Amino acid sequence: MNKTVLGPWLRRPVVRPEARLRLVCFPHAGGAASSFRPWQRLLPDEVEHVTVQYPGREDRFADGPVDSMDVLVRDVVDALQPLLDRPCALFGHSMGSAVAYEVAQELRRRGLGAPVRLLAAGRASPHHAAVGDIHQQDDSALVGELARYGGTPQEVLADPELRAAILGYVRSDYRLIETYRPSSAEPLDCPVSVFFGSRDPECGPRDAETWAGTTRHPLTVTPFDGGHFFLVPQRTPLTEAIARDLGLDLRRPARTWPSTP
């Protein structure tokens, strides 16, 4: 198996054969695997982290985007099966939190076991999240939505070719999450953690608390200073909070890593 590219769906920046568990990360709408690459130098050695690479972007630019949650979840779980030789946790940001939730449900439906924990950020639970219609609106509305959250550099949106390429898969992602209807399933058997930014227009304290209905365990909620993309400026404390909720040792040996974008 390729050490870093695990087929079309999964990316693994660092192989850690002795890791106790795997952390599988699901990006936001319009997001890509590279956004989680810096986590490789922040997570404890006990964690091997893997990120889902949605089609239509980065090294999957030539692959047609998937705009159906059912299809996406089926293909992701197919890809994850060879990695279930050790416990796994699932982390999703925004749209990715809904994908992670449905992956956990699909793992149970297939009898593949529950993740050790579901970790969600930046969105209310699937049964309580607001549903919009941005995918049906024109490009200016979509650009306005991206600007509202502040996750896409303005210089990128100002370039006509880059803008066209990005809006293609962003619209597909919005279609996926805006047409998605969550599973009417029993609460998960694993604990759930929720993280949110104090100035996030998408997910405030009450939205975070809605995840309580998705688990049989007490909910863990952690706020951070920032907006919807608090994950970037709060990267270090967030990965520390994830390690804490996973019951891992936060002490890290000194490492020298090449710089990552």
C-alpha cells in the first residue's frame, strides 16, 4: 500500500506503524486534504492521521465531484476498511462533520465497529443544522458565501480561471450538504466532542449542544476564539484538545519538520 496516497480517497502525510489509533479527518465544503497537513507535527506520536480527499480538487482535480452524501459515504467507508486494523477516531469540520457522522453510522450498519470518538467542528448536528439553497444561486452569491466565512483568499477569487475551477467543486459540495437529509438512526455508541469558534456565524454554543442527541455518552464541548475557520489560528490548542479528548499523552518529543503550507 502506498505510504501517503491510499488510493484516490485518502491521504496520509506520515506513516506511524506504532500509533495506537488513526484520526480520520474530513474537510469543510470546498476544502481539501492539504488543509490538515500541518497537523502531522502537532499530534502525538500515538496518532496516525489520515485525511479524506474529496474529488474535483488538488490531486483529484480531474475526478468529477460527488454531490450525494450517500455515494460519498459509501466510497469513503470502502476506502477506510483496510485501515480498520486499529481503532480510529473521526474528525470533521463544517460539512465534514456531517460526513464524519454518516461515516460512523455506515460503519455500524456494516458491522465494522464504532469509532473511538466522533469529533465535530463548526456546524450544528445533522438533525439541527440549517439547510440553505446556495448551490442553486449564481456565482456571485456563492462568492459572497465564501467571503462571509473568510476561508478563501480574495486574490484566488479575483483570478477568473482559479475562481471558475474553485466554484465548480464548491457548488458541488454545497449541493451535497444542502440536499443531504441525515440518517434517522439511533445515537452513536461512541463519545462525541464538539469544537466551535466564538465568532462563528455557522455554529454557536447552542448549535454545538445539539450534538448531544447523537451519542449515548455525555457530550464534550470546547470553544475557541475565532470565526468559522478558527482551526487555522487555533491549530495548536485544537490538536491539544483533540488529543486530550482521545485520552492521549500531550507530551511530545522535540521534532524538526520541514515547513508546510
